[in-house]
Amino acid sequence: VTDVLDHVLGQSRAVGELRRHLAHPSHAYLFVGPPGSGLREALVGFAAGLQCENAGCGNCESCRLVLSGADTDVVFVERRGLSWSVDELREAERVGRRRPLGRGYLVVVLENIEFAAAGQSPAMTVLLKSLEDPPARTIYLLTAEEVPSVLSTIESRCVRVNFGPLSDEAVARYLQQDGVDEERSLQVASAASGNLRRAQILVRDHDMEQRLAFWRSVPERLDGTNARAVALTGEILSLVETALEPLVALQEQELAQLKENATAMGQRSLPRRDEIEAGFKREQRRFRIDDLRFGLATLTNVYQERLHSGLETTPPTSRSLERAQGAVTAIEEIAKASRSFSQNVNETLQLTDLFVSLSQS
Ligand SMILES: [Zn+2]
């Protein structure tokens, strides 16, 4: 028997718990797991299971409506900024008060609820109020990558379902079913560290080796001039631009699939299209930052090798000690830059500054 929760990869324990809850669901759930561990798939599958009269058969009208994003009783509340605003959470509360239009439940979804934690007590109060006493046919589905202690009251009002990072075998098997050969699937799975989404991007990324080689060559290319620091920054940012292409291609493929599903369900246009596209943009910004951090980690390795070779020189010379000291300073500078990368930092300035200071160490 296949059903809507069968599509959730490698999370049999979480899926088992969710299946048990379908018959008598609680009023709020908190799905917790790292990126790419299948939270979204589990959430949509569970929502379909809630609406279906056969516990999520995957074939009936109710299931297909939820899976294609066309069920008007499954409402994704959209987060527009970096953190949840009071207005957005009020909107969630307002939505949660209305009656479902169909015979099933009204399902209100808030993804990445950890972004309500940024010291915004008014937002938190609104969210707590929604979860305290929702109408009988309303169910809240929340997700979070992690649950900071400020969210413990929110957590205490939900059934928590944990998702772990996927095993390399599960990711490799998935890629193989997608037509990737065994050797490459194992290689990509191990580089993706349990994140299926990252694996799907990496398997399409044929320039990763070249990008890492470039990062490794940065120390020897620096010549102490600002002009060189600026030039290297430009080259790296254009490599990151290229690195985005596989992600953009994957997103386009997903959008086409969603449109096809919507057409098959008789929809004239794709429901929630703006939200989907905003989500894609967020994912791209995040990917850029992750890729830059990955590059900085590679650069750190180069200086760590320098540090070790400086310390291993026997007997130590003033030249080798100086080299080791320079490497320590460089590693600290890189760590500082890596921490400061966030969605609203000026990447060009940040990288140029880093390269200028590395020229001096
Ligand atoms: Zn069904």
C-alpha cells in the first residue's frame, strides 16, 4: 500500500508517529529537523492525510487537492521578512478562527517558526494565543530547524515530531532512483551531509571542484595590493553566480511540475505562486551565503596546513614561526568574516576587506 506519507524519505520513525496521529489528531504539531530532511514533504503528506477519508490514500480528490497546493483549507501563512512580524502572526490567528470550507480540517501552516524568536515578545504572545485554544476543526502545523529556549512555551503546546539528517545510504538510493550512477550518488551523498536538497543541487553542479580549487589558490594569488584583493573578490562572486545555476534550474523544474499538477486539477493558474517564488528567492540568498561559507572553510584549511608546516619545521626558524603566526591571524580573520556573512551584508566589501587583511598576514 502506498500513501501520501510514503514519499517522505528515510524518516520511518517520524512518519510512524504521524500515521498514528491521523485518526485522532492533536490541535498543533511542531516538526523539527535540519534543512533537507523532508519536513516539507512530511507536512504536506500529513495535511493530505488529515483531509482524506482513507488516512491519506494519495488517490482521492481530497489528497490530490492538498498535494497540488489547491486545497483552500490548507493555508500556508507567508513570512515576508527575515523574522515573523506581529501582523503576520495575527493573520495566522485570524485564518485559524475561520471555519473550514470543506468537510475536513482547517490546517494552518507556519514554516521556520524559529524566526519568531528574535526577541519579539508581542509576536510570541500572538502565536501562543493562537495555539492555546484553537477551534475544534483547526490544526496548526509548525516547522523549525531547531527550537531555541525562547520557543519552549510554543513547543509545550504542540506535539513535537523529530526529523534527523538523512543517512548517506538513503540519499544515495534516492539519487540512483533519479538516474544518477552509483559511484556519483555515493560521492554526492557524502558531500551533502544528510541534506537531500543540497544533494539534488550538488548532483547538478559540475563546477564545484573548480570553485574549491579557486578558493585554495587565493593565498598564493594575493600580492599585497588592494587591486588584487578587488579582482579576486570579483572572480569569486562570479563563480558563486555560476554555482546558483543548478539551484535555479531545479527550482524551474519544480515550478513546472507544480503548474502541471495544478492544470491536472483543473486550476487556471498556480495557487500561491507569489509565495512559491518568494521562497525560491530566499533559498537562493541562503544558498549564496552557504556557498561563500563553504569557500571560506576551504580557505581556512589552506592556512591550517600552513600553520602545521610552520610548527613542524625542526629546528624552528624565525621564518617558520612568522609563517605560523601569520596563519593563526589569517584563520581568525576568516572566522570573523564567515560569522558576519548574513542576508544583508555587502558581500563585495566584506570579501575585499578580508583579502586585504590576508595579504598582510
Ligand atoms: Zn485520499
